[in-house]
Amino acid sequence: MSEAWRPRGWRRVVQGLRGLWLTTCLALVALPASAAEVDNVRLWAAPDHARLVFDLSTVAEAEVFMLNNPRRLVIDLEESGLNTDLARLDLSGSAITEVRSGIRNGTGLRVVLELSREIEPRHFTLPPNDQYGHRLVVDMEYPGESAVENPIDPIEAMIRDQEITAERARRDGTSGAAAAAAAAVSQAQPHPKRDIIIAIDAGHGGEDPGAIGPSGTREKDVVMEIARRLQRLVDDTQGFRAVMIRDGDYYIGLRQRTRIAREQKADFFVSIHADAFTSPRPNGSSVYALSQRGATSETAQWLAASENRADLIGGVDGNLSLSDKDEVLRGVLLDLTMTATLNDSLSIGGQVLDQLGRVNRLHKSRVEQAGFMVLKSPDIPSLLIETGFISNPGEERRLRDGGYQHELAQAVFGGLREHFRRNPPPASLLAWQRDNQRNTAGNEYRIQPGDTLSQIAARHGVPVAQLKQANELNGDVIRVGQVLRIPRS
């Protein structure tokens, strides 16, 4: 080999290697930086909405839009592929009739949902948590189907009723007292004997499994079983009727749960949960009512924070701050009406706690108070029941047992029933039964339209002063339907 040839040959080799290196670099640049795979798709169907969740291997940009004639929802994922079978998706109970997919622009994924009805879509992404990785959530709300669409605020309704009464009095030329008397007479109709309505809220649901026990038991499943058993007990008891806040495996926002209860005119709201802690040792049942000034213990404070964060897991944007002006004003108004509701909650909570103590060890011996979002209703007494610690292996086993679930449901309803038998709502069947029993006893009298204290006293042959003292009356004001105890003369 001559020395003259060698440099030229090496230059050719070096030039070839440089060309290969440049081609390889260009090919690497052309590849997507972080292609995502759709590993699974889950659908949660609720009466007023459906939620579609895409489990992603990494973050992916998404575009969601509607097409008409026929009605379709299109979901485009950039730089993404499909690693699951969409044909296995159960569409029952949802507005989706068919799901199709295809490749878009060579590297993207397009999913098309054929729809049977009008929807209002929205979408957002969720970061990984303890249960799932990256997710794209597509919500499809059904216009006109929500039980809480345009819910009536109880404070606004009260103010509006007062304004209407005042306007009618002004228009008719009657005084406020005359208008009130007319309203009292109009209420003196045959007793409605209505059912006492119990709103039963099974916590968590859908994308939010709640706490998970050492053996994999999901809180959302356990509390749903207890809630259904409680529903049957309520419906099987004369004078009571149950309303389920959710009756399937789907998520409902925390504020929406109390709004549904209000829309259903519930007399009481009970939210069923299963406790959890970082240690497996804690055990026992707890009962919580709302605290207006914060949690009463560090445990209650921790629980309130973890339950309120469920909206983040469930897909709400987490913007639950009460610092905006409307919420501050609402808070001031709620303070005016919360006291009686809170007192009822604590009274009922004591009855429920007593019954739970006969079934399970109590984690706390009194009703705890904490700032749970689902308890913040000004006009409905409410409790949150932690049936036991699902993080405790022994209690996890018991919470899975159907017989034990029934005992817990009986304990909760036993406390509710005892309270309402002693303190029935005025228009309820239980109130009618109580008043009839009192009237037949002969020593009590139910006030009728046109009655006055002096007439009632004369009719029963007792002095007015003695009648007022027996009923702790400070004045002469009485109301239609009020029951007076008649003292012995």
C-alpha cells in the first residue's frame, strides 16, 4: 500500500462516517419526543352525565369538539397511539351509541363517539395519583337532565318569599299581621301526612375509589353496599322515604350532593364513608357534624382535608375557595340560619353514635365536628358517618361482610328513626300520629283557626295564666297546628 493512497482512502471513510452520523441525527429529530399510548379507556355513566377517562402512558395534547348531522364528539390526541380495544367498552346507560378510532396525520389518534342525544362536553387532564397515571377526562353533561340544574338557593328563596308576602300585603291593602293570619288559615288544611325524606350519600364513586384497604377493598364499593341496605330499611318503614344521591358507580361533585338533597326536599342528609389512616392500627366508627369554626381535633382536620380533596380526584378543577365575594356574602347569610340545623345535626348524631356503639367500637365517644364540604347545607341537618377504618385489616374484613353491612345500616337508621319519632317535622305522618295520640289522651289540644288563648282556657276550665305557664308561653301569640298541654284544674 503506497503512502500516497492512504490519506485519500481515510478521507473517504471519514466522510462516509460523517454522512451516516448526520442521517442518524436527522432521523432521531424526526421521531416524536414523547409519544403517548392510550392504555385503557373507562366509562362512568350517570343519570345526568357521562365521564370518559383515557389512561395515558404520558401527557398528551388533546382537542375535543362536536360535529353534527349525525351528532358526534371527536377527541384528537397528538402524537398518540391506541393500546386497548375500544369495542370492549360498555356503553350502556350513556349517550354514546358507538365508538370508532383511527390514525390522524400519521402520528395522532382520533376517537369518534356517536351520540344519541345532545351533550355539553368539557375535558381536562389529571396528573398521576396513588391509583392511576396520566389521564384525559372527557365529561359529557346532558342539558335539562341534571337534578340540580339552576338549583334554588334556600337563603334567596326565603328572601324572595318575604318580598312576595310584603308585596301582596301592600297590593291588597292588608297589614303584615293580617297577611300572616291569612297565611296561617291557608295552612290549616287536612294534614298532609308526608314521608320524612332521608337523602343517602354513598361517598366517592366512579373515577374516585376513595380509600383502599390492605386487601384491595375499595371504599366506594363498601359504602355503596351499606347505603343500599340503609335505603331498603328507610323505604320499608312507614312514614320514611329514601333518596339516593348516587345509585351507581359514578362520581358526583361534593357541592352537587347537597344540592341534590335540597332539590329532593330532604329532611336529613347522611353521607356514608369508610375511614383510613397511614397506620393500620386505628379502628372504630365515627360520626361527624359540620363545625362552623373548624375541626375539633387534628384527626378531624386531616379527614376533612382528605375528603374535600376528593373533588380533585373526581376531576373537578379544585377551585373550591370560599374567598370570592359571592361566597363570602353567602357565608354571612348562612350564619343566620345554620344554628338550628347544626343543633339538629348534633342531636341526631348523638342518637346514631349510640346505636353504632352497639355494633362496633367507637373511634371517638362523641360527635366530632369538621369542615366537610358535603355537610355545608344551611337548611338540611346532616351527618357524615365513618363506618370503620378500611385501612385496618380486621375492620376491612368486617366491612366486606354483608351481615355486618346490614348491622351498620340498622344502627344508622335506628338513630335517625329515634330522633324523628321524638321530633317529627310538622307536616309529616309521624307528627300526625303523635298529635292524634296526644289529642286522644284528653290533656292536650291542637290549635285550630280562630282559636285564642282565652277561648281555649275557658273551654277547658283553666285560668289563662296557668295555661301559659304550663306551655312556657311568654305572650299571647299562638299558631295554628300548635299543641298545647292542658293543665289539670
